[in-house]
Amino acid sequence: TLALQVLWFERDQLSRHPQLNLLYSQVCSRIVCQLSPRQDLPSIVSEHVIVRDHPKYVGALSVDLLLVNQAPFEQPFPALQLIFSSFSGEPKAARTFQPHEFLGGDFDNIHMMPSGKQIRLNLEILEPGLQAPNYILNFIPAKPISSL
């Protein structure tokens, strides 16, 4: 009984293992339960990141990038955390973009990132100033829409 309770209450975590995912998928197709989608943030990569002055607004930057989900499965879009820092590495400015903020157009009603497809994004952010010439882009779990 204890083993069944662990399997039930830890189903979101345990279903991420490929061997158990099939079992949980079959069980949830027969009873009322929902599994959280698998997410593997290290398998998401950014390519061709270009940061430049915004073409329309003074004091703003335009960031163009391609995202690729290299996982063999689709997964939820991550939040994008853009951190600008000084030459010494001290953070000077940061902004986190939730998926609903950067998805639109063709991806307006899509919540899962397809496997192996390039996704072109454009982000707009205020210019952090000359004291922050370096930047890093991190992928973090997105907040649920209800908690925004």
C-alpha cells in the first residue's frame, strides 16, 4: 500500500523517467489524473543571439535569438532570464520574460516547444547602460499563468 501511495503522490516526478512515463500515461488514460509535462531545461539552447539598439526607441535594446529544443520530446516553453553585468561580472540589470510575453503570432496558442524546431524570438528591453556591457541568457521554469 505504501508503494502505491508513493507512486500516486509522486507521479509528476516519477513520470519523468522514461520507463515509468508509459505506465503513468496508460493509467491516466483510464482514470482522471493529469501529468505535468516533461521539462529538460538543459536541452534547450539559444543560437544566434544578437543584442542591438532598438530600431524605433531610444534607450531600449532589441534582442533577436533562435531557441531550439534538443530534447526528443516537446516541452513547455521556459521563462527567459536576461542578465546584464559589468566587466567584473557584477549584475547591473535583469529581466525575466515569461512565455506569454514573448510568444505571439504563429505561437500565440502554442504552449509546448516542439522538438528539434528553431523558434525565432525578439525581446525588447530597456538599455542597461554602459556599465553593463556583458549579458547572459538563462532558461528557467516558467511561472504558471494563474500566479502571474
